[in-house]
Amino acid sequence: MLRILLINDTPKKVGRLKNALLESGFDVIDETGLSIDLPEHIEASRPDVVLIDTESAGRDMMEQVVMVSRNQPRPIVMFTDDHDPDLMRQAIQAGVSAYVVEGIHAERLRPILDVAMARFESDQALRAQLLERDSQLAERKRIELAKGLLMKLRTCTVDEAYTLMRRQAMGRQQKLIQVAEQIIATHEMLGV
């Protein structure tokens, strides 16, 4: 069962979302207002999903959502009465997985949470791929730098420098990037 942290940021509707969640059989582990430090509260309660009930998401709320999305990613579902497209885009960019306008119905909660979870997982997979690609690009740059240093030091061609690095890596059972980093570190230490 999903552990849900409920943030009520609207005094006139307090309890409406919580009642719908309980009616649908969800486990609301905590309910609070937005005046709290949301990242700290999430660290303490470790919910599976964060639900925010608000009339209109303000700047403070968006900042807290951004901090949560960056440091402790969780699916975040925002229920609001504000159907401003710009605000919707800001919420999605801040890290909101689902933005639901007007209406909380118990029978709609399960599909909404399923969509939010699926979107969150998809976003996390894309972020992981992006980080992996960034890492690979950074490694390639370092390997190219090391080849350039070897070419100068040994007065050899690109292919010869690459072959030297590959032999070194295979002989020491290391990755090519490890050999590249050793070459760069040696060059920096000796100032050649």
C-alpha cells in the first residue's frame, strides 16, 4: 500500500482530500500544512507519494517542490483549483508528477496515483540516462586529453596513442578512463 504524505494548503477544503484517500483505502501517514520544511518532513516520514491540496500553488510551494525533486525525488501530485497553463508548466518543471484541476473524487484517486507513479518512474529513468550520457561524455573528453598528451610526449599519432593506452589498460586490467586519468595526473605532477 502506498504511504502518502498529505499537504493541505487550503483552509476551506481541509479534510476533503484526506477523506477521499481514506475512502479509497490509502494509508495517509501524515497530514500537515505547507508552513513546514517539506524536504525535512519528507526525510522524516519517507512517504511513497506526496499529495498537495492547494487553491493555487505559490512561489514558496514551488521552491519546496523543487528542493524535494532535486534531493529526495518522490512522485508529487498537486490538486488545485487553478487551471492557469503557466502555473501548470511551472509545477511540472518543479517536479510535480500529476497536476489535477478541480475535483477530488475517490474513484479517480487510484488512476491519478498510478499515472503519477508511472510518470515519476519514467522521469527518473530519463534522468539516469542523461547522467550516464554526461558521464560517458566527460570520460571521452578525458581520454582524448590523455591521448593528446601522449601524442606530444611520444611524438606519435592518435592511433598509436590510443593503442598504447589500450595496452596499458589491458595489461593492468583497468578501464581506459583509469589509464587516461593516470596519464593526466602524471602530466600535471611533472608539468611536462
